[in-house]
Amino acid sequence: MSLPFTTRPSLDSTTNKTLTTSQLRETFLIENVFVDNTLTCTYSFYDRMIVGGAKPVDKPIMLDAPDILKADFFLQRREIGIINVGDTGTVVADGEKFVIQNKEALYIGKDVKNVVFMPGEKGGTPLFYYNSSPAHRTYPTKKVTLEQAETVELGTPENSNQRTVRKLLVNSILETCQLQMGLTELKSGSVWNTMPPHTHDRRMEVYFYFNVPSNQRVCHLMGEPTETRHLWLSNNQAVISPPWSIHAGAGTSQYAFIWGMAGENLDYSDMDIVQPIDLK
């Protein structure tokens, strides 16, 4: 069965300056990541990243290949990173079962043919968020717990950006071709993520916001440092960030987000910092 999918074009920074709010949202915002008993799939032309989610409520969900891949199976020429933001669930990769608890991650390498997202036990519903990028070789499938992650404490209360960064699927933890993923949680009273903001020409990024209360929002900042734009996101929504764009945000309440990157460089610190006083 072919997986239904949507595509998102890659735009240059000059064109981005001319977009209306609706056009910005249609181009960069992924509003419906989780749908009951469905695998969602958005194909971005920035570094060919695929973004989506699996919400197995009461039946398994297969990782089928969308037609755009022209592949026999999803991971024929790809790798995938999965982070569970729901109840404990199980992912089966070529018959091997991996129990993934909340905020734990799973990397599955190229050439794995059958991936199945299983419903949770005792009425729980896992929410498997995933990023997938092209891969040139096979690396082993591996689960990464929060204890195994590379954890960094950043920010200060005075700057309202105190946060915990957990690098889950990065080259200091395991080998990947180009995919990197991690999870950031803000401390109580802090609202700013990724401040000061930055760009990185050598890779694109996707932000997925979760644990946002239903009556609250996150304002995601994007665009060139001197031509910034913004998008308002609600819980369990994702936004595509081009290489030329900053990515930062502030919430009206406490929240968390998953960052995923693809490109030619696996150096996490390879970024061009933009000081807040230089933003326009």
C-alpha cells in the first residue's frame, strides 16, 4: 500500500519576504502530525526531509512508502528517527521489538524493510513523531533512553530561556548518515527557546512543539535575521526551518519541542549565532 503524503516546496529567502501569513503557514507549518490509526507524511524539498507521526490507537500502523520515493519500501534509501511523545508503545523493526517510553528515541537505519508502530497497552496511546532523511549506508537500529542522551543545561532565569537540551540521535551517541534529533524542555518560568537564535547553511531543521496546553500557543520566529517573520503554533504541530532562516520561539506557557536536522554536517555546534540586538 502506498502511503498518502503532502509535499512542501523549498523557497529562497527573497521569495519568503513576499508571503502573506496564510502563505507562510501553507509552506512551512505542518498542522496535523497525529491522526488516529494513521501515519502522516510530509515531504520537504529542503534536504529531502520527511516529517510525520504515527498514532496507533487500536491497531498497528505500517511504515509504507509514499509514491514520491519510488522505492520498494520506506527505508530502501533512507534512515529514520522516532521519538515517542505519548504513552509507552512498541515499534517493531524487521521482527525486533523496541518498547519506547515517553521522550525515548529509536533510530532505524537504511535497508530495514518492515517497520510497524504498535498500539499501547492498557488503553494508552503512543504518539510516535518521526523524521527521515536520505541515507547512503546502513547503520544499526538503536534505542536511546533519556539516561543515555547527551544532556546539556542552557540559559538563565534572567533571560527567560533556562532549558534542558537532550541530544538523542546525534553522532556523539550513535552513527547516522545525516539525521540528527533531540529534545528540549523549558524550565518553569522560561519562555524562549534557542536564544540567541542562529542559522546553519549546511543543514535544514524541523521543530515539533508538544506539551503545549490547549489554550496556549508558541510563537515561532523564522526568516532571515534582518527580515524576521513569525508563525503561531498549537500543541503537536511542526514547522520547517530552511537553512537560511533563524529558528527561535517564545511560548505563552511552558512547553517542549523536538528538533530534527538533515544536511551535510553532523557537527551539532556548526551554527552562525545571531545576537538579539541584531534581529529586525
